[in-house]
Amino acid sequence: MGPVSCIVASTGLALLVGLEAAAAELHDAARQGDLAAVERLLAGGAQVEATDGGGATPLYVAASEGHAAVVARLLAAGGNARHQVVGFSGSIGTPIHAAIRHGHLGVVRGLLEAGVDPNLPDDGVGPPLHTALRRGQTAAAELLRSFGARPTRAEPVDDLIASADLAAGEGIAGACAVCHELSKHPDQPKAGPPLWDIVGRVKAGIPGFEYSEALRTLGGRWTYEHLSSYVANPRGFVPGTKMEFRGIAQPGSRAALIAYLRSLADKPKPLR
């Protein structure tokens, strides 16, 4: 390597080291809520989207610590409010999820006022309202609702159930069987309520099971439409549910599962 190449390489390395140092400083300033330091670092070229060793951005860090002014400044600098921090088992949420978990209402309000979707989907932890209800953050849940947070519904699959593949549905139900008994006379109960004769049954209606408050207050019976929405996105349809299952997006797969569940009855409920 010639002298010029060595100089270029050294300059590039120094620049990289400098950027990494600035990013680490920005994370520290965000964690401490040091707005002046955040301003200085951003003016000096620190990257607002740089991640730390855990995959968190400065915005996520500031939201976790409850520093509303820093959150607002990082958003103004282009911080991505939809950035997901990914752990060993998938996403652990976005900045608004982090703020909700720690009860930082000021940050939650600031993010919502800045345009963050109150129904922001997250395949790891569910929508913000689910996080609030599962964490017992009632005030955060009410704040989210005031900005339009609501349960989600999936498209009905009633027209697909009659011709659905029962064998495929049985295969999908294998995942359900980990927590739910599928037979009429189980040897012993499992963690979740049995799915025998689920279609048309009153929600949260099996004695002896500790249903979530969210499911208990939902009311009504398990119609095909409601089963479709719940299977598609449990944490979206019933925010606060105990069932930490990501859901089945494909309508055909949902129809196959529901068709199989329908068959688990002495007299399967009519489709119409």
C-alpha cells in the first residue's frame, strides 16, 4: 500500500471511529436527558439513527428514560419512531412501547402528538394499547384511546370455511394444542381453556380459568367473525389478552383452522 493509500485508509478509519464515538455520546446524552449535549452532538454530525449494542436508537433510549424534551428534539432531527428493537425472541417494541412500559405519559403524549400511530403494529409485542393494558398502565391506555387506539378486526372468512381443508386446519391446530385441550374429555386441563365446542361459546365462559380482564369484558359469544379477528391478531382484537400469539394473517389458513375448530363439537354450529 502506497503512502497516499495509507493516508486515505487512516483518514477513513479515523472518521469511522469519530462517528462511533459521537453515536455513543448521543446515546449517553439521550439516556441522561441532557438536551444541551444532544443539541451539540447533532450539530456536530452525530447520526440520529445509530444503534447501540442492543439495537436501540437514541430516540428509543430517551423514550425509555422518560425524557420528553429529548424525544421531541430527536424526532425533529429525523428519529424514526417506528424503529423496532429486536431481542432474542423478536421485537421488544418501538419508542412508544418503551415509554408505555415505564409509565412515561409525557413521552407517550409527545409521540402521539408528533403523529405516531396509536395503533402502531408490532409483530413482537403487539400494538401500544396491548402493552399498556398488559402492564397495568391504565392512564396510558386511556391516552391512547383518546388518540384513536382501538381493537383491530380482520376480514371475515365465513365464505371460505365451508370449503376449507380440515386436514390443514388440524395441522395448524397443533400449535394451539400446546396450551389448549382439543378433545371433549381431556385427561387433564392445560394452561388455556379447552377448544372443544368453541364456536358459539360465551367468551371467557369456562369455569376455573383465569381469563384476562380484557377478554372477560369483551362479552358475547365466539362467532366465526370474532374467531377470525382473534386468530388473525389476538393482541390487536383483544388488547390486554393473555394469549401471546402473533396470529395468522393468511385468510385461507385462518379459515382452515376455524373449520377444524368447528368440527370439534357433537353438533357443529351452522355456517349461516
